[in-house]
Amino acid sequence: MKIILTLIIIIVVAIIAVQLFGLYSQRNIETYPYEVKKSYDDFEIRTYEASLFTSVKLDSGNYKESSSKGFSVLAGYIFGGNDKEEKIAMTSPVAMSLEDSMTMMFLVPKENANGNLPKPNDPNIEFRDEPAKTVAAISFGGWANDNKIAAYKAKLIAALDKEGITYTNRFYFLGYNAPYEAINRKNELIVELEK
């Protein structure tokens, strides 16, 4: 009985340590810069500055299939899968376009965005300049899945229609947490607004 109790205590302490590490490491991660222009009950209007991303186009429009595949390709690049075997800092959020074939994107850290990026070993990785944009954003917690993403997309569309705000068909999912983080998870759905 003592062995089982000891094992349970060790497991609980390990889980707590991993969650605290996740919360601590989030503080030092560079994020996609934006400014909130107006807040509504269910969403907010933001402006994002022009930024550079690494990206990989995926065959599927299914979040579950695309997210792990896209993440592993881009993570391989930033963890040294490049011609200089150089590590590049992780950024947040991880973005995915919500189209028939999704594109996953990692923000390039400002220190690397001035043209000194190593060449990816994977030929499917591309660099993508995202222009400054105005978006509507809705947030939700927990782990994302296809059903949640569809539900929050519908909720955002309904809220925008109610306010008479015109939007494009360019929707993105933004995920802010590592898969092992269970506390304080944050996800967002954004859509570019008509100019």
C-alpha cells in the first residue's frame, strides 16, 4: 500500500511540476503583436501589425489531422531542422488557416525576421509575409477540436452579423498552449474584416 501511495504522490508532483513549467515558460514567449480597437460582449476588434511567419500547407481541412502533422514539421525546423542546425525561439500563438487545405504558421521572432533565417531542410516549409490587418477575435478555453472550432466560428459569424460588421472568408485558429499544458488554456478564432 505504501508503494502505491508513494507512486501516486510522485505522479501528482510530476504533473504539478509540468504545469508550473508550462505557465512559467509562457511568460518568455514572443507573441503576435496586436492592439484591441473595440470590445463587444462576445468578441473584440483588433489590429495586427505586419509579421513574418514560417508556414506549411497541409492536405487536410481537418483540425485533428492537420494540427499534429503541421506542428511536427514546423517544430522540426525551429528545433534545428535547417541548413545551419540552428534553434529558433518558439513563439505564440500557433496559427492555422481554416480552409479546405489548412496552412499552419509559426510567427518568426523579431530577432530573426530581418533576413537571417536559416534555410529549412523540409522543402514544404515556406516563409510568409502577413500584412497588417484588422480582425474580429473570439476566445475559448480547453483543448481545441473540430467541433469546438466550428461552434466558435458560427458564434463569431452570428455576433458580427448582429453588429453589421462585414468580414472576409479568411478565418484562422490561434492556439496559445503546448499540448501538455492543462491549466489556463487559451484558443482563439479570428477572421479578417473587410477594409
